[in-house]
Amino acid sequence: HRCWCFIYVILLMELQVFSQEIVQGFLGENVILPCTYVEKLPDYTVFWRYKDEKTVYDINAGKPYLNKQDPQFINRTSFFPNEWQNGNFSLILTYLKASDSGVYSCALPAVDIIHSVELSVQVRPTSQTKADPKSNSSVSIGGNTVRLFLFLFIISSFLK
């Protein structure tokens, strides 16, 4: 049982790094890309990237640093600065375009965590357009749900 427990712990650590949320947005509207951390951070340094290469927004020591912001995102991004003390570094992306679809990453270098969010931008269904039944859910099963399931599985295996 000790060997299996070790494997489950390693698996849980991997899920922390690779958990990814899926957020659905609609053309021309705004969306919030979530990025939160529950513990106190030593400083507010956060790097948002699009497809790991384009700079969406940088916060360096609590101050916006937009010198290297990709033109695709200029004047279309904002935050909740009053929420940074609570670990909320979620990004607001406005006036969504089809080209905004893709994977965004929120890096918190002080704690070596990268949170990924996949944004799917679609045309909002109207009464004349039928919604795609596959896109009813806006958020996938997150890493916390998976970790809870694995934790319960581990506990149940020890109780047998």
C-alpha cells in the first residue's frame, strides 16, 4: 500500500501543474480568465501569456508593465487590483475576437505555479441559431475536483 500511496501523491502533484480550465466567451463580449492563489504571495508579480509566446499582461511587483504587451491585447485587458491581496489575478479580456481563442497561462513566479485557461470564442446563439450541445458547459472539471476524487479513492483503499 505504501508504494501505491507514493504514486498517488506524485499524481496529485502533477495535476496541480497541468490542471486547465475551459472558459467560453462570445464574439464582441467580455470574459474573465480565472487565476487565483489562496496563500499570501511575497509580491504581486504575475505574467499572463497567450499560447506561451505572446505577452498579454505583466504585473511586476504590483505595477502594470505593458512595454512588451502584444498589439492584439492593447487596450483590451484589465484586472481587479483590489483583489490581488486575496490572490485573485484573474484577467478581464474585452471585445473578444475569434483570434482570441486558445490557451492562456497565468504564471506566479514567486510560488512556481502556472495556471492554464483555454478560451473558446464563439458566436452567441440567437433564437434563429441552434446552440452546439457540446458547448453547454463553460468550465471543465477542475484540478480540485480530480484531487478530491483521488483523495477519497486513496482513503477508501486504506479502509478495505
